Amino acid sequence: MALQVLAVDDSRTIRDMLQLTLSGAGFDAHFGEDGVHGLEVLEQTSPDVIITDLNMPRMDGFGFIEAVREQPRHRTTPILFLTTESAPELKARARSAGATGWIVKPFDPDKLIRALHMVAGNGDAR
Amino acid sequence: MRAPDPMAEIRASFFVECEELLESLQDGLTAMEGGASDSETINVCFRAVHSIKGGAGAFGLDDLVRFAHRYETVMDEMRAGRLSADAEAMRLFFRAADVLFDLVRAARDGTSLDEADIEATLSELEGLTGGSPKPEGEAEAVEFTPMTLSLDLPGLDISPDEAAAAPGWDISFKPERELFVTGNEPRHLLAALSEVGPLETRCDTSAVPPLWDLDPEENYLSWSMRLAADVDRERVAEIFDFVDGVCRLDISRCSSDVAGATACADRLSPDPTSARPDPEPEPATVPIAEPSAPTPVAAAGQTSPAPASPPEEPAKPKQTVRVDLDRIDRMVNLVGELVINQAMLTQSVAEMGIPANSPVSHGLEEFMQLTRDIQDSVMMIRAQPVKSLFQRMARIVREASASVDKRVRLVTDGEATEVDKTVIERLSDPLTHMVRNAVDHGLESRDKRVAAGKPDEGVVRLSAAHRSGRVIIEVSDDGAGINRPKVKQIAEEKGLIASGLQLSDSEIDNLLFLPGFSTASKVSDLSGRGVGMDVVRSSIQSLGGRIAISSEPGRGTTLQISLPLTLAVLDGMVVRVAGETIVVPLGSIVETLTLAGSEIRHLGPRTSVIHIRDSFVPLLDLGAELGYRTPLGQYDSSVVLLIAKEDGSRSALIVDEIQEQRQVVIKGLQESYGHVPGIAAATILGDGQVALILDPVDLMARASGATRAAADLTIIPGREPSAEESLHAG
């Protein structure tokens, strides 16, 4: 079964690129347009892995991750942080918010896929 | 169908998104300039720039990334409250937004920009934060090149001789509790590692306590692995990047190839020190987690209700679908054909003598209604608010006013008015020129304004509205008005008009539209650019529009553009005159009436008016105006169409017969015949006949007054006015 991915980013371009990359690699992708919308989509899906942006309207990436982690069923759902900054303190903040890993934007498609497999495994292995 | 390159499509949609982001940036900056100081407004601006940067990075648009990054950095200072949004800061923010706009355009069109100009804006911008342009700006920008993933694994430096050693890596890996809390899973990491090359894995379970002592959330396992792959260290370390700091990790080269197998195997044996859960690293990781964790939540909690305040629009994005414009155009054309087809069907049904209350007629009526609805919907797809256009004009005003040292405030009205996309695009150039003119020529210098008792800040007003089936766009200024004696003098000097002519005010104003009229003596470096008002007028005309000018000394000048709502279909009244079928746009007809001889008044040998409800309206014979016939002697009981101009003035057009009202598909004549005076376009009627579509206002403006009523018959001179004369006499 294909891995389910929830990707939350307010930029349509980034969502389009994620869609292209994810569907090309055989993932089933769902999208949220900001933190609040992401949580709504989360209600209707059960993603194997979540990708989120940092700067978003209504609820930013940190808020989103915390809100996801508060839900018992997503306590250990892998969450990748998609960010333009790669400063170490940002990583530390991401991790303390509960992020599993991070991908520097603009992302390299292969690297993103590798990272997804790294945190969520291969769909068929489940 | 060809499969379009998905990246090219995303790239195209990125630029569309950029336009939207730039628009919300403008909105945000305008709100800030207007005094909005809530954090959400600056956040909106920040996110707009940030998103442009993010997307631009994906396409390797380095110039755009670099600028957006530095712009964003300064904006972040304001976001953090270290920089106040004073007038100077806002001015620079606007200017930077303009440069960003240019960079987006340049990236899209593959053109280049003046580096120095960009750099100057940046350094001024960065001057706001007190610091000199940060060198890190450049350094950080490097991080946005694709593929970069920083690997800051401390204490894992390889010595040169290690690097030269045999292929293979020994890895010992002991996850800590925190690794699981962040959602990482050792199993997947090991799987990922095994994809790098052949992997030998040993799991050390010696530390697992008896079941009754087991903490289900604690980790008691550790792994020793040997990776037989000739890859560099980064490739291995990359896999553990996410768990760096939440596990104990050691990566080292196998020392030799043959003996190395055993050596490695030896080293794989569980190390007694690392086999036991080590309590020490845990508290070390906790401090990272504790203090910063609650902050973002609190911040998010505070900012989330903020969108209730001014900039609410971006908070509730509408669902949209992107469609290739060609597809819409194809649909518009098809609907056009459908309208023609429906007209033909109506005609055949009428010719068959089918009664009006028959099911066929009813069905046809519904069909007509549906066709109309489809048409409206299709037109709505193409329609866009003029807001983006107006925002571009805001920039023109900023730039123009700065270069001639005038203080100018742009007031816009009716930004939500929707106009066909093509019209909006093609309006950009003429409108730019008009706005520039208003700032440059329309408004007086600051001293003169003050001397005239006006505020030194001039106002340029830009408005859009729907009126009588057309779109009216006005550019007005509160300047000194047109200097009519001077305009007339220039026109005479340039030989555009004979000297000594008596001209009315509006005739003088219209001299500005003459080709070759350029008020060079007062043109500053700013306007001009080789475009005169004649070019503005012809570009408006090519859109089926009209431009009018009005001016009041001391009070200002107004330029009014009137445009059709759509470029494809028209509601028209089909009339017959002198044996020809003509379509008159329905929107311009106020009413139709049958003329009684007593209503006609004669103002002179060539001018008649009709008396309608307390007002006098000029009377024109359409047949004579178009040169189809000589004016008739007798107009008693003729059919008259009362036509209204946008400014409310009216004329009456005499026709022979009104046939019907219907929708017609506009087929342009411009390409084949150029601008035909009095004629807007042509169409194909239901029976396949070609009919001209009248431009009543143009016709009225050029009216020769060749129409004479019965009483004038005796004094008709012995010649017939040719079409040429009738149309050009005005």
C-alpha cells in the first residue's frame, strides 16, 4: 500500500512541486494550505508521514507540529519540517516542537523521498 | 494530447502565485502605511516575500532568491519589533516591493535588470537596520542552492588517512528515548542504510531488563553495523542527520580490507560501556526541549485570532483551478458559435410558422436563456478585478512623483470591478501613460499648488465602474487643468490646425489626441518615452473602447476610458436602414420611439433636434451618416433610436425599421480594415448574412449633421454629402 503523506504549505508552488515529487515516487499525497487547514485535513486522513512548512498564515509550522503531537494517535507519526533556513537553532527548535526531521527548501526531490523513507520506511515493508 | 512538462507548468504557476503574493504584499504595505500595526499585517508581508523566495529557490532563480532573502531579513527585524514602520521605512519597503516585482518579471521573461539599482535599494533597505549590508546575506543565500543539507555532526571529523582506507564503515548506533519522542524509527534508518550498500547488522539485546523492570518507552537496544560500501562519510552521516543528538552514534572507517573484516567484526562486538543505557545524555537533550517548546505555541495561540482584523482576505483563500487561457478562449469561441447556431435555429423555426405557444418555441426560449447563461458564465471566467492593474499604477505614481519631486496621493475606487483579462493586460500601457501624465503634467509643482491655495500634496484618482454595459475607467488629477491657450498655440505652431480657428474648449482639449502633438516644451524626463496621447487613444480604440478628456481650469483634468465588458459577444438591436442590416449595441440604446413631425425642431440648415420630454436631442439619419443615402425629405413617423453616451448626453438616430433584439458574435474588422469610423465590428446573422455593428458614440461624435427634416428640403444645396464628408466633417 502506498504511503500516505500529509503536506502542509501555504505556497501553491511548493505544494505543486511536492505533489509532483510525491506522486512520482508512489506516495499518496494530501495537502493543507496552512496549519489550521492541515489539522482539518489530518482529521480526514491517517498519514504515515507529515511534511510541514514553517511560515504560514493562521497557524505556523511550530504550532501545527505541537497540535499534531497532542493527538495521541500522532504521538510518533513522523513529521518532516520543510524550511528555507537550516540554522542549527532552528533544527533544535523544530526537534523540541516534536519534528522528526527537516528538509531544506528548495528541496531536492530524491533527497526528500529518501528522507521520507528514512522516517516512515517503505510502504510495502509494513 | 501532448504531455506538458510538469516542471514548466509549475514554473508558470509559480509566477502566477508570485503575482498574487506581490499583490498581498502591496496590500499589506498599504495597510501598514495606513497605520495598521498589528503583527498579522507585517506577517502577511513577510510570508509573501518568504514564499517568493522559497519558490524561486526551487527554480534556481538566484537573483530573486538573494533579493527576497535580504528583503525578508529586514522585514523580520520589523516583525521582531526592532524596526519601526516610519515613513522612511515604508518608502523603502514599497521601493523594495517594486524591485521584487521587477525581479519576478525579469525571472519570468528571462530578462536582466540593472544590478546597481537593485544593490542601491538593498543597501538603503539594510541601512534601516543600522547595520551595513550583511556579508552573511550572501553566505546564507548559498544555502538555498538545491541539494544543500547542512551536516553539523560534531566531533566526527575524519582524519585524512582514514579517508584513504579501504571501503566500508563501522557504525555503532544507540537510540535514546528522545529519538522515539520525535517520531524517528531506528528500523527505517537501518533500512535506509542498507540501501547504501551491503549491511551487516548486529543487534545488542543484552541491556534489555526483565519484563517487570521494563519501561515501555525506554530503549534498551543498540546496533553495531558494518556497511561495505565505498561511499563518503557524508552519505552515511546524512542518514543519521535527523537523529543527531538523540542517539549515540559512532561512524568510523574499517581499517583494512582483508584483515579488516575480522577487525570490524571484533569491533562489532558489544562494547560493555555502550551496551548499558547511559543516563547521562538524556538530561543533556532535555534542556533543548524544555525552554523553547512552549513559546511557539503561545505565539501561535496569540496570533491566530489576529486575522479577524484588517487583512482578512488572504486568510480565507478561495478554491481555485488554474486553466490554460487557450482553453477558455476556445470555449468563448464555441459559445460564440453556439449563439450563431441558436440564432439560425430561431430563424428557421420562425420561417416554419410554428406558433409561439408550441413546445418547440418554448424549448427554444429556454435554449436561448441557457445560451445566455453559459455565455455569462464563460465571460465571468475571463473577468478579473482591476485591482492588480491599479496596484501597478500605485507604483507608477510613486516613481513618477519621486522623479519630479511632487507629493502625490493615489486614491483608487472600484478596485473590485471586473474586466476581461485581455482588456486588463492591454490597458496597462495606456493607463501607465495616463497616470504618468497626470503626475507629470496634470499636477502643478508644489510651490504653485501652495500659491494657488491648494494642499501641496496632489491627488490622482483612479476609478473603475460598470456603467450601461461598459466599463468606465477614469484617471483624474486635481491639478491646474489643461492650459488651453498654450495647447492651441502648440497645435498651431506644429501645423496641426490652421491658426486663428475658433475652437471650443473641448475641441482644444481633444487636440491632445492628435498624432504629432507632443507638448515637448514642458515634457520632463519622466513622461514622454516616445508615447503620445494619440497612441494611448489608438490602443484604447483597438479594445473597442473610447477615451474622452475633460478639464476645468484650476480644478484638474479627467481622462475617461470606456470599454466593452467583453470582446466576444454583444447584445444588439438589429435594424434596417436604406436596405442595409445594421446591429446597434443594445447597451447604448436608451429607448426607441416613432417620430412625429411636430417633435422636430430645426436649429439651422444642417442641424435638427427632436423634442423629447423637456429636452432637445440632436437628430441624425443613420442612412445618411453612413453614406447609404441622401437625407430623406420626410422623417415623419420614422423610427428613432435614442442613444446615450457615457457622459449622459444623447442623440437620436433615424432608422427605417427595427427587426429584433439578439446576441451577436463580434467579428473584428480591425485587422483587415483598420479603424472604420462609426463602425465597431461586424457579425454574422442567423441567415448567414454579414451585418456591421455600429459604434453609435463614435458616429455621433463624427456626425455631419447631414440630416435634414422636411422643412429644410427647399434649401438643400445641389450636392450629396458623400460618406467621406459626412464622417469627417466632425
